[in-house]
Amino acid sequence: MRKEVLIAIILGLILGSILVYGIYTANQASSTYTDSPTEETNQSQTENSPSNNQALTVSSPQDGDIFYTPQATISGQTDPQNALVIITEDDHLVPDINEDGSFSQSITLIRGGNLIQVTSITPSGQRQDSYLNLVYTSPPTESDSDDDTQSNDEN
């Protein structure tokens, strides 16, 4: 019986030591990231800043737009040297980018909610993603608008 207790105590000490070492290592790693940014970090932030030509801007449609037809056109601006990918619910598209960096791509929406991902990739491999939530639904009927009018009149 004493043998089992001794083994349990030794195993507990070993596991406790491993746990303490893991917590200590995690704290050291997190404190390294919270220190003041180095010159290299500042340089990479400048490269990713929106004022740089690599920035991705989706001008239309707006996030949350509702469509009554399954067709939508994604348009925007990025660096002309970048690669561009548009990922829809059921398709992956690679639109052409004009010399001025503008792009426009027709997509097909599925009924209901659609998460659209637009990704711009620089020649060096840096990515910038933009996400749009679009909704494709049937147009409201006259009875729907009459119901809305009646409920507004009651208030």
C-alpha cells in the first residue's frame, strides 16, 4: 500500500512540474508579443496599411445587401499586380484586374444567405481578405406590403 502511495506522489510531482513548465513557457511567449514593436514589425505594418496600393477595396455590393435576382456583380479596386479570387457559396472565380487595379465579376447567388470572400494576393504571397454577407430572396408580394402598411397604421 505504501508503494502505491509513493508512486502516486511521484507521478503527481512529475505531472505538476510539466504543467508548471507549460504555463511558464506560455507566459514567456505571450510577454514577448506584448513588448514594444520592433522595426521589422513596423515595416510589415506599413506594407499592409490601407494607404498602400496593395489594399483591397470592394465598392459594390455593400455587406448585408438583399437581392431579388440570383445575379450580383462584385466590383472594387486592388493593386493590378495582385492575384484576385472570389469565393462564393458554390464557385471559385478568378476575375481579370484592369491596368488601373479595378475589377468587376458577376456571381450567382444561392437562395438565402451567401458568404462571399474576396481575396487579393500580392506577388510576395501576402493576402488581404474582404467578406460580404449577401441575401438572395424572392421579392415582397403586394400582400406583404399591405400587411406592413396595416401594422404601421395600427401603431
